[in-house]
Amino acid sequence: MILKTFGWSFAVTALGLVAAVFYGGWTAFGIVAILSVLEISLSFDNAVVNAGILKKMNAFWQKIFLTLGILIAVFGMRLVFPVVIVAVSAQLGPIEAVELALTDKHRYQELVTDAHPAIAAFGGMFLLMIFLDFVFEDRDIKWLSWLERPLAKLGKVDMLSVCVALVVLLVSAMTFATHAHQHGGATVDKAETVLIAGVAGLITYMIVGGLSGYFEDKLEEEEEADEADERAGRPRSAMALAGKAAFFMFLYLEVLDASFSFDGVIGAFAITNDIVLMALGLGIGAMYVRSLTVYLVRQGTLDDYVYLEHGAHYAIGALAVILLVTIQYQINEIITGLVGVVLIGWSFWSSVRRNRALAAAEQADDGEKTGVPSGV
């Protein structure tokens, strides 16, 4: 099971590390290994949330997520995205931006750093909306019930998550962005840039998330209709709709992955400004996140450990806040990674304790029915 799920990850790791040695010797090998670990540690929450969506897809779309999806994740977000940032911010053509990335690495890093407020605002707002929509929804299973009960009641107010997100964006633009540090230590007003990028992140979430949710609901309706028709002896096929629903969920997953990767791409510049090493290291890490997502789905881990999804969404909320704070202040990637790992670890331990308590209660009930005291 492990080899089947993580086989491609192991292969990509071996190829990536060998390529690093050929490209820049053992120093490059070390940098790629560090970047891989950084990406994996920053993306535990990504894997858990992805698994919650991916488990609704069939085996075909899970395979698409691992093949086409990984190409988008590695080449799109880890290699092309930083070059696109430079091309747009420096008003260069794509070829000139690639040449700059390969020949003048320090200037390339400066341009990406200068574009950071816009990246952080876009990614921060997208992730914040995911967190808010989760905590404002009334759920049967509650992890931190003292917090989630009142938030679920507040969530009955229409468009509350959008209003809260816009208030957070406005506050971020008026506080962090007006004193954002440009490369070289000078301060520059980035409020307008942050507002535009943040609204773009919000719109992207609403369009992609809305389409994904719409087709998911249509798929459920169609499945119910199919069951009714089969009982009546009239079999039907929902193949086309299932494909459409899965496509939009796949699209949502890719945008979600892109938002998660912002902190990894920006954080990678603290380790290296070599675009080739960055793509190799972050690409290996992204592959493990993909495999971990599929592993969680196939093992049914989210069903067994019911608070994991809660922990992942709280980690998303923390990451959204951290991204917005980094518009002005630099936050160490180790802290960013640890916040997510601690929250998911805490939710996992809470799930284990819940399972033990339920098992003990079930054993006690069985003991009462049979007249044998529990523990005997």
C-alpha cells in the first residue's frame, strides 16, 4: 500500500536529488533536500483538506490529480509562477524573465520580494475564505465546541464570511500595506496593490468554490434520482454530470494548492534564489503532499480521525493570517510550518482520545447487556 501510493514520490525524489548533484554538486543536493522537507512541513494541512475533497472523486479523477495535477503543481506553481510574477512586476517578456532568473539571480529575487505584498494578499484572502466558510458552518461533529457553537450560530447571517474577509483585507491594507517594506529597507505604500490582489483572491475563491459546490450539489441530486430510477427499473447514467462535477472540484483543488504553495515559494528564497534548485526541492515536496492526500483518502483516515479536518482548517486560518502579516513583517518559515503541524497533531490526538472514549463506552454498554462488568 505504501509503495503503491508513494512509489512515484520516491522515484521523483531519487531523480530530483541526482539532478541536483549533476547541476550543482553536493551543496545543491543539500539545498534541494532542505527545500523538500520545508515544503512537506508547510503542507500537511494542504494534504488533509485536499483529502476531504478528493474522497468525493472516483479513482479516475484521483489518478488525474496525481498525474496532470502534479505537473500543474510542480511546473506551474513552483517553476512558472515565480517567473510570471517577475514578468508582470518588472514588465518583462516571459523569455527575458527566464533569462533574468537564470543569469541575474539576485535581481530576480528582488523582483519577487517586491511582488510579495500582492501574492500574500491574494493567497491570504483565498485561504481565509476557506477557513471562514468552515467555521461558520454548523457541523454535527465539533472539535472546539466552546468556539464552534457560537460561530455556527453567527454563520446563519448571509454572506458573513465575505464581510469578515473584506474587513480583514481593509485592516491589512490600512495597517501592514501602508508601511510595507520594499527591498533595500525603504517603505512604500502598497495599500492599493494589496486591496486589488485581495479582492482578486476573494473573487477567485467565490467563482471556483461556487462552481465546485454547485456541481457537487447537482451530482448528489443526480445520484439520488438514479437510485430512485433504478428502484423503479429505469437505469440512467450520470456519467457526464459526474465528469463535470469532478472537473470543477479538480479545478478548485488546483487553485487551493496554488494558494497553499505561495508561502512555500516565497519561503524558498530564504534558502536559495536559484530557480532550478527551487523547482526541484519544492517539486519533490509537492509530490509527497499529493501522495499523502491519496493515502489519507484510501485509508479512510478522515473518517477514523474526525477532528483532523478541523485541525487542518484552523491551520489554514493561521496561515492566512501569517500571509497577511508578512506583507510588512518577515516571519520565519519554521514558525509557519510548526503552527500547522501543532494544530493538526493536536486534532489527531483529540481524535484518538475521542475514539478511545467511544470504544470504552461501547464496551461498557456491551458489559451491561451481557451482565459482565467492563474490564473483566
